[in-house]
Amino acid sequence: MQHSEISNLWVVIAAYNEEKVIRDTVANVLKYVDYVVVVDDCSTDATIQNALEAGAHVLRHPINLGQGAALQTGIEYACAKGCEYVVTFDADGQHSAQEILPMLKVLQQSNADIALGSRFLGQTLNLPWQRRIILKCAIIFSRLTCGMKLTDVHNGFRILTRRFCEQFEFRQNRMAHASEILNHISSHKFKYIEFPVTITYTEYSLHKGQKGSNALRVVMELLIGKD
């Protein structure tokens, strides 16, 4: 199916050992958009094969670099293909692909540079209370460090304009990239919006997701990475 009105939209998915879910994730996204690029971050399972069979463009890192680096690779590829918008989308099935086009429409109407998905403006399904506390602490940390009064800060579902992509580059390879992008928005005065999204936590996504014990590591990566 071709979606001519959004033919300049690319979805970028960073993936590492996601053979169990990547086929369904890609297939669901392709119901709404034409182009998906999966950046395989040196998986040791069938992630690449399953993503290709589902219809994605697939790039592969020869060594494991982390989610931030994989997203940067995918964004550069999408820009080289002539994109005007890039969606970052998690591989593990937490996000709802049917929310991509409504988010894009609101972004276009707002004339903003980036749309940030917010689970706390939208809804979360099966969110453990421990994870909620970690996420709320991350919001406070980001408000203190970058001054942005956001309702959600570590949500991988966003839409970036080409203008934003051309002026931003992920330097944090791993999970600190989520805060790095907010710091860039704040320091360079990019216009942004938040958009309510749905995140569904499954046993699989909770097992694969960011562990609370890594929160300190994220902070250290940010501090070390500052100029």
C-alpha cells in the first residue's frame, strides 16, 4: 500500500536481538507509512532476516554501539533518501503505529521542529509502579538540567523535521541520547510540542527495557558528554 501524502516520512527503528517482535513491529508501522529502516545493532539472532521479511530497509552495525548510535545511523540514511520527517520508534512493540499520522498532522499544524510523545498526556498500560517512579524522577532531572517543563522525557516515540535532523547529531551512543536530544532542543531554542501517545508494557518489553540500575549511568554519560 502506498501512502502518497506522507511519502517523505521515514520511520527509524533501532534493534538489538529483537527477533521475537521486530516482524510484527515493522508490519504494523507499514500499515500507515511507506518507509521503515531498521538499524540492527549487531544482533546475534534473526532480527535482520525478520525485519527484511516484514518489508523494512535494514542497516547493520558490525559492532554493538547502542541505541543512540543506531538512531543516528537510521536518521542519516533517511535524510540521504530525501525524507522531510523522521519518526523514531521502539522495536519492542510498546508504541502504537496508528498514532504516527495524527502526531505528524499536529506537528505540521504547529510549525514546530519536533514532536515528543508523552505517555503521561496519553495513557500507559501495565506500567509497574517502580518504572513510574523512575520516569517521574527523570522528568525532574531534565527540568533541572535543561529547563524544559515536559510531562515525559524518556519516550522513544518522536517525530523530527528534516531541519532538526540536519542540525542535530547524537553523540551519546547509548541510553543518555534521550536526554541529549532534550538538551539540544533547549540550548538551540527549537520549537517543540508534546503529543499524547499510548505505551503498552508487556512482559517482553519490560524485560528488554531500561533497568532502574542504569539511571546513574545515564546521568554520568550526560555529564561526561557535556562540552
